[in-house]
Amino acid sequence: MSFRFPCYRDLKLRLGELDALCECLEIATRDLVESANASSDPNGFMEERSRHHGVRVNRVDIPGLQAHAARTHIMTVHQSLEDFLDDLRSEHPLGDRWDMNGKGGLLTKTADGLGFNPTLPFDICQYYRLVRNAVAHPSARDGLRRSAAKVSALRHRVAQAPNLNTLDAPNPFDNVTFDDFVLFSRATKLLAMELCAAGRPSDADLGAEAVTRTSKQEGQLRKNPARLANARSGYLQTRYSLSKSEADRIVAGLLA
């Protein structure tokens, strides 16, 4: 397994739970919209369902409900991504030196700190950051609506990506769908892997960290170097998701 900071595992866990929840909500939303549209009086149907469940619904845009739900899902993925970026900075050995006062959002500043060049997952996440901002700040919507050509160009790139091209996305702000949420979630995971790879400390630094973290065991295992080496390798495997062979190689380098 390739190098991963611990925050990557946290992100995968959060998005796994979020994906499952949003999938269930999407099924419920589609059923609700279908039932409302199949009735002779969609608004009356919604009022009856409101009374049945004891949930007050003052106003609902049935035709726009699925797009609204998709934008809400996108906002939750964006929060998960920002949590990951905050944690990545905390876990990276040089994260406290990154310039977080520069231009751009948190993703741009993190990429600059790592010397990371934009990729397709990066550009996808940047687009959905703009969607999130337009949801939170209505004043940003007109500008995003004028970027149809950029959305189309990004959509073309997604269509060329084997692991993403089954999705009918990205879409313009007013017409986002559940596929936009899925694309954002997948791109976030891919980008997180790329950022972890870009921020990987050197073997020497990883080895030094393993020594520091197993210093208490060193005294106990001084007479058993094989067990001490296993403890150091195990630390790297557990914390950074390294394969045993890669962790063993780093630990062996301490004796070179």
C-alpha cells in the first residue's frame, strides 16, 4: 500500500459514512418526487405527507428538489475535504511553515505548501468549492453561471478519465445531480491520495520518526534487534499505511 497520512483514513471513513447516508437520502428524494408528480395535485400530496409525518413544510420546489438535495450533499463533501486539509497540515512535518495567508482557498494554499501541481481531481474539487460557495453566498451564483464553457471543458476531461467517465457530471450550478455529488466524493479521495504522495517525508525522516516513537521499547529490546526492528516497522505500517516490505526497507536503512 502506498504512503498515506493518518488523516487520509479519517477522510475515507467520513466519506464512506456520508456516501451511504446520501445514497439513502437520494432514494427517498426520488421516491418522493416521483410520487408527487404522479399525483393529481403535487402540492396537495406534499401537504398530506407533511401532515402524516408531522413535519411542517412551508414551501417546496418539487421540480428543483433533487438539484437542491445534490447541492446540500456537495456542501457536506466540501466540509470533509476541508477537515482533511486542516489535518494534513497538522500531520505534515513542515505544515506549520506553509503560507496560509496567501490568495485562494484552503486547497490552493495546501497545494502551494506541498509544491503540488493541479491535476484533474484538484480541478474537480475546485469547481465544487465554487458550487459550495454559491450555495452559501447567493451573490456568487451569477459568476458561476457565466462559467458554462469552463464547466463544459472540465466535463470533457472527466469523460476521458477511466475511473470517472461513468458519471454524468459535472453539471452547471442550477442543474447539479446526484452524479455531481458522487464525482466530488470520488475526486476528493483521489486528490487526498495525490496530496499524501506529494507530502511524503523522506525515508530518512520516516526512519527517524520510527526511532523516536519506539524509544521506550528500545531499552527493553536492545538485546533483541530483530524485535526492535519489527516494532519500528510496525509503527510505520500502522501510522502511514506502508506495506511491510516498504516499512522494513526504511527500518533497514537505519543501519546502513
